[in-house]
Amino acid sequence: PAPPRMALRKTVFVGPVIQCKSLSELDICLHGAIGVDENGKIAWVTRKQPAGLEKEWQEARWIYLGENEFFFPGFIDTHIHASQYPNAGVFGKSTLMDWLDTYTFPLESSFADLSVARRVYSRVVARTLSHGTTTAAYYATTHVPATNLLADICAARGQRALVGRVCMDRLSPPTYRDETPSASLAATKSCIAHIRALDPTSSLITPIITPRFAPSCTAETLSALGALAQQENLPTQTHISENASEIALVRELFPSHASYAAVYDAHGLLTPRSILAHAIHLSAEERALIKARGAKVSHCPASNAALTSGRLRTRQLLDEGIDVGLGTDVSGGYTASVLAEAREAVLCSRHVAMEGDETAKLAVEEGLWLATRGGARVVGLEGRVGGFEVGMEWDAQLVRLGGVGEDGELGDEEEGLVEVFGGESWEDKVAKWVYTGDDRNTVAVWVKGRLVHQRRGFGKVRIVE
Ligand code: GUN
Ligand code: FE
């Protein structure tokens, strides 16, 4: 069972506060202050040094930022395979279907051993928190005990998570698959029960129903999972339209359905609570169907490039009114960092632009919007996380950029690679963070008001819990 949540101290966070106001606009408030209550909720926000506060807030803990530091909403990873983390960066020249057989199924099947699961899941949760990921939509494996352990680890470390037991009853090796649709359903229910007992109000951890993708599930399993999602009022996640061979296979396996998206729709897996990863090669009809159903898209640009799956036309989806967030898709994606993924999204959009569609180009602000507000919509947490407004929960990261000394020499590099010479606008500093930053710049991370990561070994961290 998860340790009981310790009572929090009321805290006032003072300093530059940066968040996304709209898809293309940052809100940069240089002298902000935010009061966070004992429940981790934002009680008040001011755009100037706070004055005339009631006694209870004067006596709260106050955290002041230094130069080149700012608060930013925690990142939301809308698609990550926790079990695949040991393979990050290991994919050679494979493409989706042979990558699954060569790299992925052998690794995932090793999670039958709980000691493997404990080591990998502890690391992936610690690492994603260090990257500022305050919410993650995880795929585990088919193993019930290991999936439950992932939920336990998220709860113990305080990461907000959607945890999904992978369902598949065909296509993978016989030793790594559900034997029957009813076994798939029963195992899924068992994980749901475990996660609900762990966090009965879903304050941080929620089960998510996870048919791997249409090729690896029989129609019976897809239908059972769609019905379960409806009965239990739960979100679902799967993959769609990632790769040409995969799409051809779906056509072969489900010949009576008009399209890949139509397969999910027919099985109750295309709803406002459905997260669809990749969605690269959708037809106009499929996009219209996804829009009509209110299903969401997880854009995974690092993975899409690494496995040469294709380039998502993010602008087109956004213009059509489809909600989009970012997914690292570890380990199709080589990075567990949503900041890196935002950079990949921006660069992917520029590759689309170079093919002739200038309007496709995403700005840094748009990458950050996808990483925060967009992601919040995708995982069903809009209004709770992704920004700093009264009533929302304090899921945040403290970002510190590095200065450059007068002599210009390389110093101890304790702040990481983002180099601020002085005189840069805050917009420029944010752009430098997106293009040249990494987890060394994320010095502290909070989820629902609780400090869940603090950078160790370097620098002066001024926060004392
Ligand atoms: N399609 C089915 N399974 C997977 C997976 O594990 N990763 C990716 N990227 N695509 C998939
Ligand atoms: Fe994936």
C-alpha cells in the first residue's frame, strides 16, 4: 500500500512564473507569487509582490527564486512504455513491426520477474520526475503483479500517473500474450481493482485500459475492453496509424471495417477519454471521426523519426480541432524527456514546413503548450494541471538556467548547457531552454504541492522541506 500522504505546509512560491496562456502565447510574469494550500491546490495567484496577506499565509513557508530561475508547469507525458526504458536508444535501423519482435517483446516478457520490474520501474519514475514529468500515461506489460508494482512506485514517489496493463492476445510470442480474451479482461480488472484500492479517489493514480493496438488484440478483446471502459468510466490508450505495414495489417485483420480508426470506434475505443498514440497517417475521414468522438492524440515525434514511422502534421490536427499532447513513447522514442520531445515536435513541424507547408511550423511556445496544457486535455486533467490558476493543483518545476562568467571560460557547468549571457529577453531564455536545456536545468519538481524531485550534487538548492 502507498504510504499515507504527509500533510503539506502552506507554501508561497515567489519569482518569475511562466506558463502557456494559449497555444501560441506564453504568459511571463516576472514578479509572481502563488499560494499553495495544505492540499497542494493553488489558493491564490498575484502578479506582483504579495502584500497584505492574512496571517496564515505570512506564516507559511516562502520559496524565493534566484536569477535566471522560473517556475513552469510540470510536463505531461501522454504516452510512455515504462517497461521499455532499458531499451531507450536501442533500436538500430528497425521499423515498427520488426522492432516489436526484435527488441520489445523480449524485454517486456522479462517483467514476469518482479525484481526486473522493480528495478526498471523505480528508475523510470525517478528519471521522468527528474525531467519534470509530473504526469505520465504509462504502458506496463501484460503482467499483473508488475503492473501493480508500477502503480505502487508512482504512488510512493508521488508521480501523477495513468497506469495501464497491456492487453494483447495475438501477434506476440506465445509466452508473452494473454491466452484468451477472458483472461485479458480478468487480468485488466485485477489491475484496476489494485489501483483503485491504492488511490480510491484517483487523486493521483488512475487505471487506464490499454489494448496494445488493433493487430495484437482479437475483436473479442477489443470489444470487452471498450465495454469495460464504459462500465467503469475509465480512460483508454492505444496506438493508431503509426506505420505503413501496421496499417496494412489492420486492413487485413479487420476487412469489414472502413479504416483503422473505424476499428476502434466499432469496439467502443474511440471516446473523449481515448488516447491515440502516433496517428500519423490518418485519412481525412479518420480525422473527422476522431474529432467527432472527441478522442485525443499523443504526438510522439522522437519515436516517429527513430523508427522512421513518418511525420505527424500537428498543425493540421490542431486546426481541425483535435486535442494533441506529447508522448516520449519510450523506447520507440529514445528520450524520457518531454522537454526533448517538445524540441522534436518543433523540429518535426519544420520538416513538414520544408516540404512546402509553411503554416505547419510550430513555435517554441506551441511545443511547450503541447507539453503542458495540451497534454492535460489529452489525459483528462484539464483544469487540474498544466497551468497555474486558482483551484488547480501545484504540479510544477523550478527551472534554472546557467549564467556565463565575464571571462567566458567554461566553468563548473553546474547549471547545465543553457547559457544566459545577460540581456536576453525572457522569451529568448525560454527558447534557449527548449532548444539547449535538459534535466540539469530542472532543479526541483512538485506534484500536487509535494516536492517529488530535487537535483542533487550540483548547485545550491534553496528549498528545504
Ligand atoms: N505499436 C504496438 N506496440 C507498440 C509499442 O510498444 N511502441 C510503439 N511505438 N508502437 C507500438
Ligand atoms: Fe508506444
